[in-house]
Amino acid sequence: MGKFFAVVLTIIALVSAVPIVRHTWWMPPDISTHGHAIDEQLTDTMAEAGFSFLAAQLLLAFFVWKFSERKDSGPIKSLPGGAKGLVIAALILVGTEMLALGVLGQKAWASVYFTPASPNALHVQAQAGQFAFYFRYPGADGKFGGLHPDKIDEGNQNYFGLDPANEVEARDDIVTGELAIPANREVLLLMHSKDVGHSFYVPELRMQQDFVPGLDLSVHFTATKVGRYEIVCTQLCGLGHYNMKAYLNVMAQDDFEKWLKQKASEQ
Amino acid sequence: MKVNHILMSGIAVLAAAAMAVAAPGSGTVSGKVTYEGTPAKQKPIDMSKEPSCAKEHATPITTEGVVTGAGNTLENVVVYISAGAPDGATAPAQAVTVTQKGCQYVPHLVALQVNQELKIVNEDQTSHNIHPLAKSNREWNKSQPPGSPAISEKFDKEEFIAVKCNIHPWMHSTFAVLKTSHYSVTANGGAFTLPNLPPGKYTISAWHESYGTQTQDVTITGSETKSISFVFKAKAY
Amino acid sequence: MQEASAPQAQQGHHGPPEGFIRKYVFSLDHKVIGKQYYALALVAVFIGMILSWLMRYHLIYPNGKIFGLEFLSKVGAPGGVMTPEYYLSLMTMHGTLMVFFVLTNAPFAAFGNYFLPIQIGAEDMAFPRFNMMSFWVTFVAFLVLMTAFFIPDGPPISGWTAYAPLSAVGPDAGPGQGWGQNLWGISIALFCVGSLLGSLNFIATTLDLRAKGMTLMRMPLSTWAWFITACISLLAFAVLLPACLLLVLDRMAGTSFFIPAGLVVSDRLQAHAGGSPLLWQHLFWFFGHPEVYIAILPAMGIVSHILVNSIRRPLLSAKVIIYSMMSIGFLSYMVWGHHMFVSGMNPFSSLMFSFPTLTITIPATVMTLIWLGSLYGARIRFTSASLFALGFISMFVSGGVSGFFLAQPSIDIYLHATYFVVGHFHMVMGVAAIFAVFAGTYFWFPKMTGRMMSEGLGKVHFWITFVGTYCIFMPFHYLGLAGNVRRYSSFVDDFLLPLMPVHRFITIAALITGAAQFIFLYNLIYSRFRGKVAPVNPWEATSLEWTIPSPPPWNNFGDRHPIVYHDPHQYGVKGSLGDYVMQDSPEKIENES
């Protein structure tokens, strides 16, 4: 029974490691300027976690194989070093490892959260509401009109509750269902929730941030590769949560300007 | 002489009874609904979040808050008798169907009678969620995955109910639940007609989802056709 | 050397039970109460498992008809096709049942109630009436929760975490957010009360009712685990209880603890102002993180207890295990923010929470190394119980290493709310902790019922479950690395479609592994009535529960007052009859530590 346990466990441990080593199911290529730090951190952690996982499972398998009770079992032995050795080893190795991960990891975190947006970032407002994302560009006047929850009229595409009849700033606001941004230009995404908690997640962008009703949150990032990516909601928001997404269109600067003009004419 | 008298009174009684029971009148009220001013631009609907529906429309459809036709006519106006109609209009056995297709409610507006069966069908590959925001009627909220059976519902009070799909925010509709059987929804061309009206004094109402309600009083004396028109004031925003 | 006062001085003691109701229903006997908790957990786990089958099936066949589901809910599954909201309802009930009614009940309330007094040599718990109340309050909580299935609007859809404002604004938030959410709040509040009563009992009993010679350091590791868990539990449930009440007030009394102004839900402007959704998260996770240690610590204690017996030698150091469990308990209160790294709270707080989170790795690693190191030079006996105990070590490692990733906010930016997280907590809670419950069942069944379970069936159960749970939950981590978002009722996004084959594999593994649990259920029920009669000490174990008859009499030790001379780790002792010495044996042992 011990030998069988050891063999099965070894197979499980090795088979589990294969998709990790071969990146069979893995993160998509990073399209952001801050993402490489996250990816490096993940790779480092994977090496340590992978080592710990394999070492522990294979050690368990080996000990179970070797130390099953048998008729000819010798006297009971103790691990050299005893508990003291293990505790010291754990404190030093694991302690240092965890400290390293923690300290090194904060650089990636800081690059996302502790650096302010650049002054000429493109400002786009994102509104999350059951169950779609809508985006707003400030238009030619560079100003956003006010948000009036009582004026929301979704059947007529007034998702933000704008009041163009009474507010000049609102008249040139451009509301779209897709987030188009120019490549290699920093974007400041101002995040607003209409109803409940939602979240903004683009795996390729290595960006995830919750929308919190009542809080003015924002994230900033720069996308580097032209393409079409999915923004998906990751904070359970109700029955349509699974179908709450929008497309992130990263475009060349010219294409972006053409797109924005086209959208402005449709308002 | 006496026999004649009895016969005539008999016929008169029968005729009166016939009129009281059957009474399908022969008067008609008809006309057109138009608007003045400039209506707000209808915007193209961005369906990119639902690719299975987006691809059903070669060019994006536009919002239907104000649907106009040639000659400044207005579609989707519910013209109906709001007062003066004979009581006790029983609901027809025939169901009214609304279909969700291409992430749109087809038709955009559904008019039906109190207690008439409403059938809701989903022809799309995505789930829809029907949420009539009823205030006087019972409010309910049902999801309809593709492949699930048609939803059958009834409303027991007169009300213009705003309807939304929770999953697709642009999908909006109205269920106009009416007490009377005399109603007409304007189509392209803005025309409406209310036939089979017995003689009487009626209040005709015209309801539009963006421009509100207007009323007019009309009296029918026999089998004439009275022509009336409604003119709504368009709003720029 | 702390000596307890003699058991005759016990307060509130009861005489032998008379009549059916006193014996089996409203019993003051901690053993009956323990069995009642176990039975409740058993019912809850099978319901929870069936819910997970429905969920897994729906994920791979979103528009498929599930025969019979429309009888459970006509609105939730019209024509047998599960609606998106019903998936979320089933998911919410699955999580709630499993975390509260299974993982807090079985390793802690069930086994702890049954064995803590016996393992310390006491006649019963310190407050038998409170104890009885704690079970019945928990039972009522269960009934209140299950009612949600049968109301028109159905169970809530906000997950077991019930984040506000989704959970707080009421029916406008969607189907399932009507009375279902109120019932949830009331049920969990009741559950908190039951847990608090239970924890008070465990702590008072452990400190005051130990037999003569039973110092704290001579208590078995399972008792230590129950004691530490009870201490954590007292503070944790004391925070969840008011949180649930505040949630119910927001929903029913128009307060705005968790709801800010200006929310438009279902086209309606909500009449609330001034509340904070983050406040709910802080309150919930202040409870929620210690809660997961409430689930795992008793499991660690039970496994340690069984392991020592199965490897026929003491652990390298029981003291280190005890201090590690204490430090895990202490640290568990400092890490709750790691559930909220990207929640919108101050990003500096996120960094601060990550350091204690990473630090918890140290005692967890120490314990794993002690278990592994104790295997060196041992003589391992393979029984169903010991297989599950060894399997626990493997599962705890697997579940624990994914924690390295999630403890770091920068990596959590990518992995938060993906299947990586779901894989992590299922491995530690849904598998490892459950393995400990299985191990405890196979180990203690003979004592509780006087009969042996079938070892053959137990081993079949182990192998299918061991391989099966790896097949189910290891792929969750791969899905998470690919960005597969959690809590989706179906997968419609472009980037998720290539992952469907993995989901199909998982569903098949889940159905097979789930089916194997009926082998366990059959074994349990059959053996209860037809199992081989069990001796007093079938496993040649040392702790006090093995000195009393199987099953024990109402007052455990009869008229005896046990006197304890050793700790429970005296295995492989030179010069003893057989290779073990029981705790109450006056036999002197050379070089006893």
C-alpha cells in the first residue's frame, strides 16, 4: 500500500507540473508597459512554489515508500537535527524567501498604484452598470458633462445620465460601447459604477481594478500593441455578470482619431 | 290592430335587446399622428458586447425612442379609448407575441388587453432577461436562456409598463396593457383607426413613449367616420 | 504543571438521560450533540455536492436541459434549462452550506464536541445546556437557509461573500435578491450565535475540566486544535453577527450602512445615502479569513493525532505543532485585506496586508516539515484513516503553495477573481479539510458506534477521492493562469472558449469523484448496523478516548476519574509492552520528555 501510494503521488506531482512547465494554459502575451514586472514576479514565484510543491510531494512519496511498517522493520529512527533543525531551516529559508517576494513584489505594485498618471494622459471615463461597460470621451471642449442619475435613459443610449439640454459641456461628450485608445499613449481611466460593484479586467493588460459605488477610483496604463482585447467584469454583479464585457481596441494614433471623429458624429 | 301593436312592441323589445347585447357599433375614429419641431437624433446602438447579436445587423440599428416617417408622422403611438367605452371588454383568447431577435424587442411596442396572454419568445443565441418595470401590476423578472420554452404572462391592470432586458441595457420596450379593446398602434405613416364604435361620447388618448399623452373628446352618433389628428411637440434632446 | 480541579466540582452537571427525547433529541450529552452536528454536516455536504454537480454540468452545457430541475424551481430552470441567476443561486447555496454547515461543523463542532471532553478526561462539557442550544440554533439556521430554495424568488445570487451593494439594495438588484437574501442574513446570524455558544463551551471546558495529570501540554493535538479554533472563533463570529444584522437592516429597515447615494439599479434611483460597500468587505473578511483557519486548524489537529498513531512514533515535536497552530491563529487576524487587494481600498494597505500573509507561510511550512520529518524512520500503518491523513499532507501542500502567488498584491492584479483562487481554496478547504474529516470518521467511528467500518470500501473510497480531487482541482490553477474569471454561469467570452476542454475534463472528474462519495455513505450506514463489533482500542492508540468502552457510556468514564501520567505520543517506547503506552497508564517511561 505504501509503495502504491508513493507511485501514485509521484505520478500526480509530475503530471501536475507538466502544463506549468510547458505553459500549456498560460497568461496571454503582455501588452502593457508595467506588465513585465508582474510577469517576472509570477515567474519567480512559480519557481519557488514549483520547487516547494515538487520537493514536498516527492519527499512524502519517498518517506511513505521507505518507512511502511513491515515485519522486518528496524528500530524507530529520528530525523537528524530533529525539530529544531527543521524550525530553523523553515524560519531562515521560508522567511527570507517570503521577505524577498514581498519586498521585490512591491516594485510592480508601486508602478501601478504609487505613480501618478502623466499630465498628458488621455482621460476616458468608464461606467460599469448591470451588465455592460460604457465609455465617455470629453469631446472637443476637453470637459466632461455632469452625471445625473435621474436622467439615465438607456433605451435612448443615455447611459451616463447626461443633460445636454441644460449643460454645454455635455453636448460634445462622446459615449461608446467600446474602449478605443491609441497605442503607446498613457490612458487615465476614471471609473464610476452606476449600481453595484463591478471590476475592470484585461488579462493582456495585466490590469484589474474594482469599481466601487460611491468611490471615485481610477487606473492608468499604457498599451503597447495594436489589437482587440476583451474587458471582462470580475466582480459578481448579478445575473448578467458572465456576459458583462466590452472590447478594448488599441489603435494607431491616426486610426484612433478617425474613430473618435466617427463616434462624435453619431452622438 | 291590437295584434299589430303587440307585434310591433315585441319587435321593438327584441331590437332593443339585440342592441344592448351585441351592439357592435359602426362608427369609426381615424386619423394620423404627427409631430412638429425637430426630434432628437436616433443614435446607432453599439452591440459590440454581444457579438452573436451584432453580427445579425449589417449596419447597426438605431434607437427607437422616436420613430418617424414621411410627412413628419410618428410611429409607435398607442391610440385608444381611455373613457366612455362600453365596460366589460373580455380579453381575446388569441395571445400577443413579442420576440427577442438580434437583441431587439420585435415589435418595439406591444399593445394588449388586460388579462390577455402575452407570449415572449427568445430567438437569439444568448440569454435574455425580461423585466417589466410594473408599478400597478405585479413586477416580475425572468431569464430566458436559448432553448427554454416561451414565457407566458398576463397583466390584470391597465398600465403602460416600461420593459428592459437586464443583460442588454439597450433593449427597452413597452407593454401597453389596456382595458379597452378599441386601440390602434401607429405604424409607418402614423395612421390609426378605431372601428366598430357604438354611438357615445369618447375620450381618445394618444400615448408616445418620449412625448407623453394627449387626449381628445369625440362623439359618435351613428356609423360615421370621425377624423382627428394628434400633433406632438418634438424635443431636441 | 497546571492541574485541573477534580471533576466532582463540575457545575451544571446532568444525570443519566431518560426517555427518547432526552437521549436522542434534546440531549445534554456532548457525544449526542457531536453526532447531531456530524449528521447535519453530512446532509449539508451531500446537498452541497449535488449543487456542485448541477453547476459543473451547466458550465459545459449552458443551454442543456437538466431533467427534473424545473421541479425544484420553475422560474429558475424553465423547461429544465438553468437560467444565469439560478446558477448563481446554486453557487451561493453551495458556498454557504459548505463553508458554514460543513467545514465549520464537521471538523470542529462534530468531532470537537464528541472528543474534546473525553480526550481531557472530563465527564461532559462545562455548560451542557449551552451546548445543546448551540446545536439546535445551528439546526434552525440550516432550516432557515434551506427555506430560500422554496420561496418564489429563490435563493440569493450574491455568493457566500454577499458583497454590498448587490446584497444590500434589495429586489431591484435582480432575481434572488428578494427574501432569499434576507433568509441568508438571518440564517448566518443564527449560525454565529450557535458558534459563539459552542466556542464558549470548548474554551471553558479545556481550561477548567481537565482530569488530574492532564496538563495543557499533555493534551492531544486534536484537543489543542479545537481549543485554539474556539478562541479564534469567538472573535470572528462576534464580528460576522453584527455585520449580518446591519445587512438585514439595510435591506428591510431603510438604513444605509453599505449603500452610498445615487445608485440606479434596474432603472430605479435607490433611496439610500452615506454607506460604504467597502465596510461590508472589511467586516466580512475580518471574519472570513479567520474562518478559513477555523476550517483548517481542527483538520490539522485531527490529522496530527491520527498520524502519530499511524506512524507508531511521536511527531518530531508536538510543542512546535502547538506553537505553530497558535501563531497561525494569531496571524489569521492580520491578513484579511488580502481578499481586498484590488477592491479600491488604499493600495498602501494592500502592501501592509501582504506581509503578514506571506508570514503565515512560516508556521504552515514548519508544520508540514514536522509531519514529513516525523515520517522519517517511522513504521507507517496503512488504514483508511491513515491514508486520508497522509493524503491531507499532500493536499495541504498543493493548496498552500498557490497561496504564495495570491499573497502578493502585484500578482493578485492578474489572478484575483480567477479560477486560480477557486483552485486554491478548494484544495485547502474543500479537499484537505474534508480529508481530515474522512480520516477522523474512519478513525473514530469504532469508538462512536462500537462497530468497525469496512476497510476495503474505505480504501476504494480513498483512492478514487485522492486521484479524483487532484483531477478536479489541479486544472483550476491552469485555468486561472489563463485568466479564466470565476463566478461566471457560462463562458461566452472569446478568450474563454479555448478552455472548454479543460472544463469538460473537470466536470467528468467531479461527477465520478462525487459518485464515489456514496461508497463512503454506504459504508457509514451499513457499518453502523452491520459492521464488525469493535474492540475498545482497535488502533492501539494512547489517548483517553481509547480507554473507555465503544461506544462510551453517558458519563464517559463511568465512576472512574482518570489520572493522566503521560502525553499521548508514547509510541515506539523502548521497554513497554507492545510499542505504546496509554496516557493513563502508571507505567514509568525512561527519558520521557
